[in-house]
Amino acid sequence: MTSVGTQPALAPYAADDTRSRGRVHPEAPPEWRGEFQRDRDRIIHSNAFRRLVYKTQVFVNHEGDLYRTRVTHSMEVAQIARTIARALGLHETLIEAICLAHDLGHTPFGHAGQDALNECMREYGGFEHNLQSLRVVDLLEERYAEFPGLNLCFETREGILKHCSAANARTLGALGERFLQRRQPGLEAQLANLADAIAYNAHDIDDGVRSGLISMAQLLQVELFAHYHQQTLDEHPGLLSKPRRLLYETIRRMLSDQVYDVIDTTRAALQLQQPQSADEARLLGPVVAFGEPMAKQVQAMKSFLFKHLYRHPQVMETTAQAQVVVRELFEAYLASPKEMSPDFSARQETPRAVADYIAGMTDRYAAKEHERLTGRRLLA
Ligand code: MG
């Protein structure tokens, strides 16, 4: 195999930016970059990307400086996915673009904010954070003279839209087709999805222990964690007196093995099925995957984190407050649209404009706006 620039040669089933399905608004090809490189660059330059710095992953921004935010989460997802992409001959730059954009539509305050906004929007078509990420790159970013949004390639947009209801898929043209026909997206999109889970399972353990909400003793009840913890101690017994290094080394090993597992499992599936193009790969079942035993272990870890971290009373308390903030913001703007910035208050369809406006907010801006409109300060 020969190398082209920093990207190793692409496998036949990889996305190819010289044969992209293109952009909604046709543009001349970039001079010094590939099409997917241009997409990645546009994402990094977007306002929505910078706002991810101040958006909650699990812990609200003010709770501590070392916790993951949406932007550091997105970077970790990209890093994991790029390693796997290289090993499999997938398009590394496309995967990076998808990963950096995958959470652009997230509301302030993580899932709590999203659930609250979805509830508020129930009568007006609902709110899906995945679809919102697509709205951000298709419509809401306003940076270019010739078109609204970032005008990204089909393949990048396909990767951003992980899930979508049938009702919404029908409004999305070519991009929505796969949801109606129950087909898989390209392999890069499948990989971004899996890398997301690998990343948050690992970093939420770190953040969970740092916060004191989960303990090593609890984690040792999870087989996946206990295995690498023991392996680390067998090789480095001295780490027993250095709990932080022991924790990191355990997480590192756990994460690496998940990466290797995905590479081995996916490579075997590709060798068996031999897709000769990205479109042929789209016609197969899910290809980028864990092997069965690892999938079970990862699921057990997810369930553990759900029960002991995401549903921890302390997290739930913040969650409840976040939902009040989002709900009351929604009501206030709906009653008085002029309280929003002019771009949003001037729009025809008020409930959707309000949802777009709130979804774009950072945690602290939402808390500040809530205080301005209600006179009550929640969430510090
Ligand atoms: Mg994510």
C-alpha cells in the first residue's frame, strides 16, 4: 500500500471525496484541500463548535474544570475513530469531520436539556438532538455569502444524522431515504457512532470517580473494568498505592482493547463480505461493530454508568433544575419572542425558532437568560 499525504491508501469500501454525492449548493472543488477536509475546517470554524466548550457532557460546566465538556468529548471521539479508520482503510478526515460535528445540536445541560426541550416541542414537531445537529450545519450557521449553513458533503451530513424518526426522514430527501428503507449509512458514519460510545464509557468512569459519585469498589463489580484493573495490578503491584494512576492505566487498557476488538471484528466482517465500494457497504447489515463478548461487556458497563452515575441523586438534582431552566425559557420566549435575538424573533414559525435559540445556548448563557427573564438564579 502506498501512502497519499498523511492518509494511508483508502480501502475500496471507504468514502472517497473525489466521488462524493456532493453538496446541496454546488461549489467549485477546493484548491489545496479535499472535500471532507473542507467540511472538517468549516465545522471547526463554526459558532456551534465553539459553544461546545461550555456545554455539559454529564457534569455541568461550573462543577469543575477537569470534567469533559461537549468539545473535549467530541475530540476524544474523533481521536478514537481516527485510529480505527486508519487501521481499516476508511477515510480518516471524513470520520474526523463527523465526530467533531456529531454533538453540535446538543442543548445546554446535556440530556436533561434535550428531554425538556423535546417535551416543550411535543405539539410542534418535537426536538431530536441528532436532527438538530443537522439543522445547525444545514441552516442555522450563518457564515457564507452563497448559502445558509455550512453546505457540507452528503457523506458528512449522513454521518451526523445517526437516528431520525420516519416522519422527519420523509422531509430530508436523499439523506432520509436510508431510515425509510432501514439501510445502514457509510462505514465512516457507523464508526463515528461506535467511537462515541467507546469514548463516553471511558471518560465517564474518569469523571465519575473524580466527582466522587462512583467509587473504585463499585467499578470492580463490572467485569470489563475488573479485568483490566487486575491485569494492571498483576504487572504493576506498586500502583495499589497510586489510585489515580491505577485508574487511568485501567481505563487506558480497557479503551485500547475495545479499539482492537472493533478493528478485528470489522476487518473479519469486511473480508467475509468483500464490499467493493462505499455504496456496496451501505447495502450490508451493520459492519463496524464489537465482537459478541465485548459487546456484552460494554453493554454491562453502560448499564452500570446509567444506574450509578447518570441516575445518581446528585446528577438528578442538577438535571431537575436544568429542566426547569429550559422549560421556563421556552415559555418566556414563546410568550414574548422579542426577548430572543432579532435573527430568531423575526422568524415565522415561533416555536421552532425558540427551540433553535435555546438549543444553541451554552449552559451559562441559558442560566443567565433564565435569571434575566424570571428573576431566579438556578444552577449557580
Ligand atoms: Mg457524543
